Amino acid sequence: MRTSYFQLKKTFMKQLLLVVSGLAFLIACNSGKPQTNLTFNKEIAPLIHKHCTPCHRPGEAGPFSLITYKDVRKKAKTIARVVEAGVMPPWPVDPEYSHFVGEKVLTDTEKEMIVTWFNAGCLEGNASDLKPAPIYPEGSQLGKPDVVIRMEEPFTIPGDNRDRFMVFKIPYELEKDTFLRMVEYVPGNRKLSHHVNGHIIQYDDKQKKDVFVGPRYVDREVAGTLDSCYRFMKLLNDDETYPLLTPSVFNFLPGVLPQQYPDGIGGYRIKKKGAILMRDLHYGPTPVSETDQPHINLFFSAKPPERPFMETQLGTLGISEIVPPLLIPSRHHHEICY
């Protein structure tokens, strides 16, 4: 009996379907099994260098270095635990909700790779698979600054086991008015520096003759109000009026990188005479006296930003109490239209 073309085609399609289904089943079964031949040099080092090394290297916020295989092998158990728990790398934004440029987030696959590598015995792998670790600029996480403004004298943190909230100023005088594209705060004592909010005070030539006059710091808790701090440090103009304040040009927390925006977006215009105002520089407690001498990196721009931004804060910026207080209950959504 002669077999028709259509019968042959039907038989072939059934067999092909069985083969494809079998392959799909095998792939599905194997996909649930983590890869066990992972090595540091080939798969793990790129993840460590991208997400961990920027902070875990000499002179940065991490308490130990994570650069070489020896570094990572020594801390492998801790790394696997904090990565699996989502504690490291530190990133406060929920990646299931929104994403940002430069975010420090490991994917589920990357987390599984690190944990699997640890459970399999932390294999080092072939030396030829290891790419060179990134080269980081010293004294900056952003590159070479145009100007470095440094605190003139080290500040002594008394060893009395007390938290301190200090207000500092670092006066400066540039060659001319200019534009800034980035500002970076670099602490001198990363062990005790907890956080700081940084602003720029801008002086008009006619309103402030000497920007270097006055004390450089005051203990916020001793001085009382911010107005008292500012007057004690002689931050006001010569006629006792307040100079222009450009708020939040930098902020610091251990592990947080300075803000970087695309070309043409953001930045500031600053006058040649001014002062860096570090408000509420928080030092953690210490039983032994230590010192800190931070510096500020300024990165210039040759032209004004095409899309400048401005921060607006409600209230009195801490100079006086807010009456009545502004209270927004938690779990309430408020839409503000301008």
C-alpha cells in the first residue's frame, strides 16, 4: 500500500514534536540546577569588582578589601550570607518597583552564582580568565578634580564615647565665578564619619570682604540653633544679612557615591568667593581621641547646564521652629500640583 505524502509529513511532524518536547523538558530540568563549575577568575571576580570593590578597597568605606581572590576567599562565607539576604550591596530602592542609572543591584541569577560558588568550595579557576581589577583614582571616586578644598587643620574627635553633630565651614576664593558639574565629599576618617549634608555659601564681593574670618566649626548641640551657629562662625554678610545658600550640593553616607548626571543636566553656578558649609557632620562615638581632615573635590564645567536643577525645601532650614508643624501620616499618598 502506497504511503501518501501527507501521511509521511504527519508522521514526521509527530516525531519532531516529541523530540522538541523532550529537549524542552531536559532544559527545564537543568535550568533549575545552579551551575557548579563557577570560578572566581571567570564568573565571580567581575561581580565583585563591579558591586563590591568600589567601597571595599584601601581608603574607602568598606572595613576590608575585596579585590583579589585571597581577599574574597577569606570573606566568602560572609559574602554569600549577606548577598543571599539582600543586605549587600547596599541599595535602599526596591528593584521590583523601579530602576535607576548606576544602581547597585545584583540580579537573582548573580546572587545564585555567588552562593553556588561558595557552596562548591570557592574555586579560583584559571589565571588567564581573570581580568585586571579596575584602577580607581586616589582621593576621589569620580576622577581627577579641578580644585581640592581641604579643611585647613585636622579636627580632633574627643575620645569620650559621645556622638557629635558638628557644623563646619571651609572658606575658599577661586580665580573667578564658574560653573560646577559635580561636588564630592571625601572624609579623612571613614571609621567615625557617619553622614554629612553639604552646601555652598556664595558671597558677593561687595557684601563680604573677608570670607576667611571667624571660627571654622561649632558643636551643634552646644551652640543651639543654626542661627546661633552661623553668627558664631561669622557666616553672615558684613551687614548681618544672609548670603546666598546653594543647598545640598553634596551628601555623604558610607557606601553612597556622589551624584553624577549626564552632560548638560544639573550643576551649579558659583561665585569666586564662598564657603563650603558642612551642616550636621555626624561623628560616631569613640573611646580614643582621633582626628578628621576631610576635603571637597570640585569638578568644573566649561559652560552652564542646559537643564539646571534646583532643590526646594519646605520650612525654615532649621533656623527656627516650624509652627504649626507639618505632619504627613505614614501610608498616605499626597499629590502636589504646581
